[in-house]
Amino acid sequence: MASNYPVSFYFKLSFKGEDAAFQEVSGLSKELAIEEVTGGGENRFKYRLPTIASGQNLVLKRAVVTKGSKLLGWCSSTLDQGLAKTIQPHDVSVSLLNAKGNPSRSWNFYNAYPIKYSLSDFKSMDNSLLIETIELAYTYFEVAQQKKFSGLFN
């Protein structure tokens, strides 16, 4: 039974038909905002009413890619142009892979666009990889429906 649990280290990101490998992907969360309203004449409690769902930014981390990629080109054209050029949003997909390398579950991020690009610090006394971080804002995300789902590792 324990072997059927998914592992979080085997995943891929897809952007415009190109798969990209990342060391870390974070920001896969949603939350429902709450508005507190006091009732007239009722001072013992506040009503907590749901308002709107929102998510965090999608944060992608990987070793610096020396060859050009569509994702990096998109980040560069968006961030380097400022608002002089219209931002081109695109859909991005993150897939958790099973032992055979097939997607077992996917998350689709709609109308995503880059809002931040950064590099890890340069340290002469540290022999770690240079990591680039790409942060994407998006309108919303949803869990993609799998055509056939008979277990995470089948």
C-alpha cells in the first residue's frame, strides 16, 4: 500500500510544447478569502463569509540553462520590455510523473506571465550550482482531469 503514494521529486513543467526540468516548483495552493461581518445587534460573534479564491505565484527553480529555451525567452521578452510591449500570457502545466514517466496528475495554470527572474548568490567558497528562479503570476489553476487513472504508479 505504501508504494502507491506519489513521490514529489519526479515531475515536469510544460510550456508551449516544451518540457522543462526544474529542481523545485512551489506555489501550488489555493485559498478562499474570508470577510468578517458584524451583525447588527448581535455582538457575541462575527459572521465569516467567503469572498474569492486566490493562489500564490508559481515559483520555479533550476540550475541555470546555458542553451536558449522558450520559457527563458518568454521571461526575457516580458521582463526586459517593461510595459512598452504587451505582456503575452501563456498556459503552463506542471505534471507529477509515475514510475514509468507518465503523468499521474497535472495542474494547469492559465494566463500565466513572468513577474520575476533571479539568480542565486555567487559565492567563491561554495561549490553549489548556480540556480535561476522564475516567478509566474497567473489567473487561476486547476487540477487536470486524467483520461485514465488507475493508480499513481501503474
